[in-house]
Amino acid sequence: MRAVFKMKWGASMVGWRDEYSVGIPLIDEQHKNMFKMCNELIEILKNEKEVSFESIVGIIVELKKYTKYHFEQEELLMAKYQYSDIEEHKREHTKFVAELDNIKFGDIETEQLRVVKELVNHTTSWIIKHILSSDFKYSELISKSLDGGKMLDR
Ligand SMILES: [Fe+2]
């Protein structure tokens, strides 16, 4: 086993609020899952239990994978409903994915608390900001469409 985390962190959980809803159940569900993963990281850091490097990295890898999956789904939805600002929205996604891909796991091993704290803070504030500004822009078109964004289910 590699480095072991033993730390205390006073960060509070990221709570889901109804005002974050884009009115498309499928997308809301995915956003909630992303919150859940960030909360798992916060929970691990808050507990004074010893945490292995591998378990922290495991959650971060999952978060990265899930974020990419979620962005793909959103982009598919925007394309199907012919959302006009899709290209700009995709650029925001691409930029954030690049940021996640740039996380250096070596840094997590040497500067544990700082790196993971920064990642959680950055990710949660990015998601909330992105939902409230960019996702809200496509939400009206899709949620008010005849099938309310269910096109991906079929
Ligand atoms: Fe988005």
C-alpha cells in the first residue's frame, strides 16, 4: 500500500437544491450523482480514519469517468433537440474534462490534503456554476418540448 491519508477536514457536504433542477429528470439524476461522488471524497477526508491513496484515486477516476459519460449524454440530448448553442456548451465541457485529465496523481500522494481539497472545491463550484448558467440555457428548450427530454430513453 502506498501513502496513507490521515487527516481532518472541516468541509461540509454539497447539498442538492431544487433550484439546481434543469427540469429534465435524466439530467437531474446525473447531476445528483456527481454531487454524490464529491460528497464521498469530502466524507473520506472528514473522517479521521486512515485512507489509502488507492481509494482516493479510485473515487477520482470514477468521478472523471462519470463526468465524461454525463457530458456525452447532455451533448447527445442537445444535438437531438437541435439546441443552437451546442458548440459553445461543448467547449465548456471539453475544457473541464481537460482539467480533470490534468490531475496529477503523484501530487495527491505527496500533497494529499491540499490537492484533494482543491479538486473537490473546484469541481463542486464548477458543476453548480455550469448548471445554473450553461445547463439552464438549454433546459427550457428541452424540458418544454413535447416529451420533456425523454428522447434519450428511447
Ligand atoms: Fe453541461
